Amino acid sequence: MRYAGQPDDANDLLHDSMIVIYTKINQYDERGDFTGWAIRITVNTALQWLRRNKKIVFTDEVDERKLRVVTDASETLNEKALLQMIARLPSGYRTVFNLFAVEGYSHAEIGEILGISESTSRSQFARARALLQKQIKRENAIPEEIKLHEKISG
């Protein structure tokens, strides 16, 4: 879901990845970690799908209303809400964010993988991070009267 953005697409990617892992299992040399090998295949499968379906769009402008995740005011930000925020990022932001922050690729490597410059990778990551920080602040902002009511009743 981190790369696809939509649950149905994520299921398709998982299915495709499992097929690739199964068909290439004989290429696993057992010197490295199997999980790392399988994750690499899954990420590469997702990136190929994004390129093939022209799902990566690098942008400078974002409609922040589309990023909004509805949560209860008394609830703190949790992993599910954060993953929803990441999934709602524009595809270019989301892809670069996942490759850099989650998968650990360098911006130079991301540039090679996606066919973009290192500086474009850096700027897409910075914009993604800024949008996520803004959304997190907004989600964690509880109106003062609610905080006061919780202190009185709690």
C-alpha cells in the first residue's frame, strides 16, 4: 500500500511480487537475508508497476484537502493514520518518501531508479516530509475547549 496508494492496486502488487519471488527462488543464494531479498523484489515490482502504469507524477503543488485523514479528536496519531497520510501523498512524493525514509535508498540511488535527478529526489522528499509534518500537527491539534473539558471531567 505504501507505493500503490489504493488497496486493490496494493493487492495486485503483492500478488505480482509473490509470483516473482516464487519464480526466482532458485536465484536466492542463501548468503544474505531472505526477507531482505524478498523486500527488494517487492519494491522493484512496485516500481516497475508505477512506471508501466505511469503512476508516478512529480509535482510542486498539492491540494492539501485530499491529504486530510479524519480521526477522533481524543485519539492520538497512530501508525494506521500515518500510513493513510502517506498513501494520500501525490505519487512522486509518496514514492520518493518510501524509497528514502522506509527502504533506505540514497537520493542518488532513487534518482537512478526513477530516472530523475538527485536534486528532484531531495525536493520531492522534503515536500513530502513537510506535508506530513503539517498533517500530523493538524491531526494532533485538539481544540482548547476539548482539552479543558477532558481535564475537568478526567
